[in-house]
Amino acid sequence: MTYPIDKEVFVKRWCEAKGEADESDREFAEALVNCINKAYKRGVEDGKRSCK
């Protein structure tokens, strides 16, 4: 992954794909994108440390 995921876009598309998404679907999508972006940031940090 070369960049973090835009949270608003991801959640919007997730809910659209679900069809009749409710609040729990939105909460799940937000939690998922938060985890993905956290992993991305951790990977960037690890990469910077390995280049020192």
C-alpha cells in the first residue's frame, strides 16, 4: 500500500456497496479503515527506521 485510505470515501463506498447500510455497518467500516490506516502508518514508520 503506497498511501493511506481516505476514511470518508471508504465509509461512503462501503455503505453504498452494502445497500441498506445501518449505523452498525458504518461503525464497522470506520473501524476497518482505521485499522488499515494504522497498519499503513506503522509500515511507514518501520520503513523509515530500517533506512537509518
